[in-house]
Amino acid sequence: MIKKYIQNSIQELNNVTWPTRKQAIRITTIVFIFMIIAAAVLGVIDEIFAIAYKALLSI
């Protein structure tokens, strides 16, 4: 059973269409840029909520 599973897994991996080096670099760059933008947006939102929270506590 395990032997058949491993054979099937290897067979499926041989059917995978792997990206070229250029495609992999481009996709990785896009993901990295998106992560930076998302982190910046979440940081700004967090700061806004922190300011609002402090304002509510000072009332």
C-alpha cells in the first residue's frame, strides 16, 4: 500500500509542469511586492486603530 502510494506520487510529480527559472523569479517578485504592500497597509490600519483606542480611553 505504501509502495503504491509512493509510486503514484512520483508518477504525479513527473506530470507536473514546473515553471521556468524566469517565471519563478517573476512570480516570487510579485508575491514579495504584494507582501510588502499588505504589511504596510495593515501597519497603517493598526496604527489608526491604536490611535482610536487611545482616544476612546482618554474620554
